[in-house]
Amino acid sequence: MQTTDGDEEFREYVRTRGPALLRAAHQLTGHPLDAEDLLQSALTKTYLAWERIEDRGALDGYVRRAMVNINISQWRRRKLEEYPSDELPETTAETVAFGDVHELLEQALDELPERMRAAIVLRYYEDMTEPEIAKTLGISVGTVKSTVSRGMAKLRAALGLSPR
């Protein structure tokens, strides 16, 4: 198989941006293996469109948008896997070491609904503006604001922080 300059350019892009894109995928999915699958699917779509993408500076946005779209499609196909219960699990109050905060935050993010998690990840991990998030998720700016606000309140509660 003969490689082209575009193939090598794509390989270099994946080598340099892959780790950052994988972190974004992990934040979207909440699970390392799902993140790898999501990124692989997004990179496949990007590779297939590689010659049509004129603005190479917008590649990260293209891949992130593909990841969000693929993730949303998976939410819609996924059957309900969790069922409500009359009993809540017992919780204990523990003193949390600083090193554990990251792990607790990851767990709290995993417990958020998919769209809420995506909005928070795009806002605080990807540093996107509310209009950019609205466009990416296909929702209104007002919905982004309320979703992020409710999500942050849930995260604060899950981490035992005072509400703002």
C-alpha cells in the first residue's frame, strides 16, 4: 500500500494531538475503553474527510464535534440500563485527601446524565464558550447555561462542597 503526504500528515496529527483528544473523549464517556472507541470512531471519520478539510487549524474542533455527535448517537441507541430503586445506598462521611479529589470528581462526573456531563466537559475541560457548546450539542444557549448550572450543583453536592 502506498502512503500519501496526506496519510503522513494525518499520522502526525494523531501522534501530536491524540493524547489530548483521548482525554476529551474520556471526559465525554466517563470510561477509558469507551473513550478509546469514541476517539477511534471520530478519527476514522476525520481520516475519511481528511482531503476535504481545508482549515487544518480547525482539526481539533472537527474531531471533538465528531466525538460529540457519535456519543449522542450512542446515547439515543442505548437502552435503559439503570432502574430506579426505593432504597438509596448508604453513604459515609470521610475526610478526603487532596489526591483523592480528582478521582472523586471523575466518579461524580460519571454519575451525571450524558448531556449534562458533555456540557460540563466542553465548558470546563475544553474551555468552550456557551454559544460554542450550544452549537456543538445542538441545543440553545439558555439550555447550556441551565444544564451547566445544574450539573455544577450536582458535582458540588457529590463532593460535599457548599453551593454557590
